Amino acid sequence: MSLIQSARSVATRSALFSASRTLATQSPSFKEKLDSGPGLDDFVRGGPAVETVTLGNTTQPRLPSFLKTKIPTGASFTKIKEDLRGLKLHTVCEEARCPNIGDCWGGSDKSKATATIMLMGDTCTRGCRFCSVKTSKNPPPLDIHEPEHTAEAISRWGLGYIVLTSVDRDDLPDGGAEHFASTIRKIKYKAPNILVEALTGDFAGNLDHVALVAKSGLDVYAHNVETVEALTPFVRDRRATFRQSLSVLAKAKAEGVRVTKTSMMLGVGETEEQVLDALKELRKVDVDVVTFGQYMRPTKRHMKVHRYVEPAEFERWKKVAEDMGFLYVASGPLVRSSYKAGEFFIENVLRGKGPKGQASVSPELAQEKAASL
């Protein structure tokens, strides 16, 4: 290196060193920045506002506090879960991620705990936009031992009320109707005092299959319309229709079932007029029990929540439905079709402990009441 190049290099290093010293004296150190910034107390007290970055979908309404539930616990809950695993049984409580599993399986006491057994496997042939149960065109074959295992498990638990439901099995010639009926008959044989509610699909509209289940010895026949008629094509699988569901409920009643029941989700975009129209149609086919609950999006792959309905609105719909002549109405943000079914008034009705002379109102009287609303 020449003498001139060496001199230039020394001058450059000297200038850089001088500049860094100037910046150091002009800019606060990292420690000084921390010391002068907000402290823990500021955040705890909601102190100075800081710029934030919001990630993810911001269009969904926030989950209200009244929809938050506790982690399920309890001896009854644990016992039911162990028996289910041991006998390889499925429940809609788990498969559909129901928020009330702890309340229902726990119950206020063992005789009032309610479990909803899901028959015919855990894979459905339909794909409703609100449901998290897995789907397939060709589910595994039926377990021929399931009716016996189900009856055995239920007789062990000492429950007063049991709900049986199932996935839709459009791949089967009878939609699984005989499997359903066989399970009910075995339960009634092993534990005749247990009240049995069957929550079935629509059997693709085949009313002979509906009749087979209705005449199996059950106490309550339930089939869910899920939503108002106008929204049915967008909420349920296209093979399900509102009118087809009405025909199922009407057939069950015609076959002598004492109590028929259905359920509707709110918060999917329905209007008040549409809900009222749906209730009128249900009373026309003499449905006795209706439940209202908040739609909860199970995963991001499912349809979004349109809105979260306030508890006061659920109370209002309860009053409207009761005035229309429904024998019993359960309505609330966390209510599901089978929510604490054994603890509700319906059990007292079935056991003959309800108000003297309590009975379902005729469709004609219900229409008169509805017209006055």
C-alpha cells in the first residue's frame, strides 16, 4: 500500500469513528428508551395507547361472555366418558363439540344426567354447513353389536333420560331405521324405566322408515328443522328440506308418538318474520316441544356466525312459542336440541308429573293464537 493510500485509510476510519460518537451522543441508548417507555402498570391500568397490528379475520362478531363455558369435570362426566370409550360408542356431544357437555353429562345428580349417543358411527353421508361431524359418501359398515352395547352402557349409568341420535346414512337401504329401532327396543328391555328420546334424520323423506322408529317404544321423537325455511338450502345439506322435515314430524305424531320435538338455531341470518312463520308451520303438524339456541361456528371451514343473539331475545322467543301452544320451550344462547333434556319439564310431562290436564294444543287453536301475535 502506498503512503497516500495509507493516509486515506486512516482518515476514513477516523471520520467513521467521529460520526459514530456524534450519533451516540445525539440518540438515546436502548436502556434509556426502555426506561422512558410505558411500564407494566401502564398496561394493567390501560395506560398510554400504543399502535397495534390486528391479525386474522376481523369481520366476525366477538364471542360474548355469556357464551363462554367451563372445562367439563365431575364423577358422572368421567364415568360416562370411560364407558363410551370402553364400548366404542360415539356421542354427538363430543363429535359436534357441544359447549354443554359438562353440564349434561354431569347433571344435577346422576339420575338427571343426559348423554346423547350417536349411533351408526361417526361419519355422516351429508355435509351441512353448520356441523363438524366428518362426512363421506361411503362410511364404514354398521357395527351389528352397537344396539346391544348401547343398551348395556345405558343400563349401567342409572340415568333417567337418554337421547339417541345418529349420523345420516343415505348409503343404507333403510337409512339405518331398523338399527335405530333395535337399539331402542334393547334399551327398553334392559332398563324399562329410562325415558328414550330419538333424534333422527329425515330418512331421505321415506315415511315408512320414520314409522319404524316411531313404533319402536320411544318416548320422544325429535327431528330438527335447524333453521327457517328460506335459509335451509344455505345451512343444511341440499338433500334436506324444511317441508321434508315437517313431514317427518307429522308422520311420527300420526304413528302415536306422545311427544314430538324440534330445534332451531338463531344467529344464522334469519328474520323475525321467518322464525314466526317456521313456528306456525311446526304447530300445524302438532309439534310439542321446540328449542332455540345460538349457532356457534365449530371451525373456520364452516359458515360464519351472522350475529350473536342476546339472552333477552331468546327469552322473548320462548314466550312467543309458549303463547302459540307449544307444550315446552327451551330457549337460550347455550341451549342445544338435547341440552339437559332429562332435567327439563319434558321429563315431568312424560312421567305424568306436569300441571294437571297439561296437553299439547291443537293445530287449530295454535293458529288462532299465532294470528293474534
